Amino acid sequence: MRTTTSPASPAISGRWRRTAASALGTAALVLAGLGTAAHASAAPATTTTTTSAKVTWAATPCATPKHKGDLTCNSFRVTGGTTAFQKERAVETGKAAKVTPKASAASPTGYGPSDLQDAYGLTDAASSSGSGETIAIVDAYDDPNAAADLAKYRTYYGLPACTVANGCFKKVSQSGSTTSLPSADSGWAEEESLDLDMASAVCPNCKILLVEATSSSMANLGKAVNEAVTLGAKFVSNSYGGSESSSDTSYDTSYFKHAGVAITVSAGDEGYGAEYPAASKYVTSVGGTALSTSSTTRGWTEKVWNTSSTEGTGSGCSAYDAKPTWQTDTGCAKRTISDVSAVADPATGVSVYDSYGVTAGWYTFGGTSASAPIIAAVYALAGTPGSSDYPASYPYADTSALNDVTSGSNGTCSSSAAYLCTAKSGYDGPTGLGTPQGTDAFTG
């Protein structure tokens, strides 16, 4: 789990990454000629909060791995301050509200389904599409309260019931068992609540399959991805990552090469630098934005999510994965992260209901763990992918159906390939081709 400070004070990362090497300090190392950064490893450190515009947050406990080499979740929980959602409601009601530090709220403090659907032009599609489609959420360890918490979220927002009893929700282990589940973990339970709620918010008519890996190793999470596909999911969301390694190309073939399945992966929360499996050429890598209302025709505006030199959306140039044929940027000879993006800034975060290991109630979350399931759900609204397609290519064929994000950066990169860390018109690393503007860009 990362230790972070205010944006004015560069922070030191405290996560164990997937590579075996360990070193103290995590200043991003720009690789000459590649335009990417390598994250150094360090022993887990005590979490402190990050402050942005008076909003404070901390990395969720699953950002600290149980074992050296494990992958980590990409999420943050707001602990105090006034979120963008609360500020906007204060303008409407004349009443200001704040998040109570380290405690749940009695009502939502982050963006809900109607906000996300409106921001991304999905209101009509969310109402009429998604029936019969299954979104799989892949995470590590068990959340014993997953079904109950999901029901609380959906009931509050008036979404259709999605329960085990009505066949909409199913929870299984990486081997497909509904009874022999992994050990419970409160940190990963927070992540699972976030993922389940975001899939529900964007595609309320979709079925949801939660596949829980035995641990957060690449091998077990990869097996969970395979199980999700075996069980029929055509949309698979993954909100975790780690440092790249020379084994990644073999992981591609073993776990992520599923034609006809839209697999989304969060780009990471440590700012500029490539992560895996977001770097896999077979997945849609999802970056993160800060989302707020505006007086524009759209009614919303976005910029690159970036809090400090070591906290913000991931992006970069893979050191190992080959460039997919649909990517044509010239500053990276291999696979470039990201493809598309969605809200991830905790200060403009999303509402989540969670009860396992915490005070039961409403929390606000951010991180690219929020954006990955949002994009998976948009794919689901767009319909089943072509059986021989890799849906990561779809947005590249219809860039006009995306909101181009043109401001902000997530770090420092080579001046010859500045787009890898700085937003611009058209494609850039931090936000990819942009954020959803309806479903057209996600249809084959």
C-alpha cells in the first residue's frame, strides 16, 4: 500500500510489486527510448491519507499484498472532506455536507448510477440494453457480504433486483465452486463492493458473476479470468495490477487471450508507468479521470486524474508486450497504456455500499478500480462482441463516439513522446482515446 502526502509533497510508494527485486524509494525511472517508467519495490508501509481540494483518502487495504509478488488492487476510499458529488448537491439544496473521517455515511457521498449514466451518455442504453449479458468481476479472496451489500446498493438506487435467488448474481471460486470459496479478506471485500456496484450502476439489466481467486497471485487471478470465460461471461473486469515482467507474454496466452470476450483492466494508480495486466495486448486498458459537472452542452468535464508524482492514473509504454495492430501511436514501439478511460479521482469519486470488516454504510471510492468495471459495463450495454474479435480494438474504429480528454498529465516522460503522460487532442496515454459518449465506440 502506498504512503502518500499532499500534491505539493512527492510521496514514496510502499507497495510490494510483482517483481522479485526490492528497493527503497520509488521515484519513477524513465527508461531511455521507451518513454515509460519502472516502479521500484519497497516493503509495505503504514498508510497515510492523500489530500486534494480538502478531500482526504487512503489506499484500500488490498493495496498491500499478503505475500511478496502478489498483485494489488487499484482503489482508494475517501476518509474526509467534501466530495464533488456533495458540493454539487450543496448547490442544489443549500446544505453543505462532509465525509466523516474513517466512518460510513447514512446516505451516498459519491456519484451514483444516474450521474455516471448521464456523464457518459448511457441513460437510454442503461434502461433498454444489457438484458441477458453477464459481466464477470474478478478479484481475490472472499467477500462474505457481497450479495447483501449489492442488494443494498441496488435497492437504494431503484435498480432491478440482482440476487442469487433470481439468477442474476452468482459468486464462485476460481474453480467454479459456489460452496468452497477462498478465505475472507476485508480489504478485497471493499474492492469487490466497488466493482459490483460500478457494474450495476452502468448496466443495471446485466447479470453479474463474481469470481474470487484463492489469492492475489497472477496465477490464481489468471485462473479466475479463465473460469469467468468458461462460465460464459463475455465481459470481464479486472481491477488489479503489478509491475511488468518477462513472463507477461506467457501470461497473455495463458489467461487473457480470449477472442470474443471484452476484458478490461485498470491502468494503475501510481501515476506514469506501465503495469500488467493492463499492458496485455488482449485487454482494454482503462485509465482514470477527474469528473465534474460543467456548463458545457455535455454538462460534465474531465481531465487526467493526477494527485502527485506517484499517485494518479497509470499510463506508459510496455517493456514486453507487442503492440496490437489497432494501435498506431508512434512514440512507443510496444503496447501503449491506456485505451480508454473513466472517472477514477477519489475527490470526484463514486458511491459504494460496503459492510464487511467496516462500519456498514456508504463510502466514496476512487482509483482505476472504479473505471475498469465501468468500461466493462459499457461494453455489455453495446452487446456481445464478435466471436473472433478482441474488443480492445473497437474504440479505435469509432473515436468520434468518445469524449476526448485534453487536459492534465500524470507524470514526466520523454519530450519526444510527451503524449504518453500528458493529455492532448486525440490519443494519449493517461486517458487513451477518451471516455464513453454512449456505446457506439464499444460495438464491433
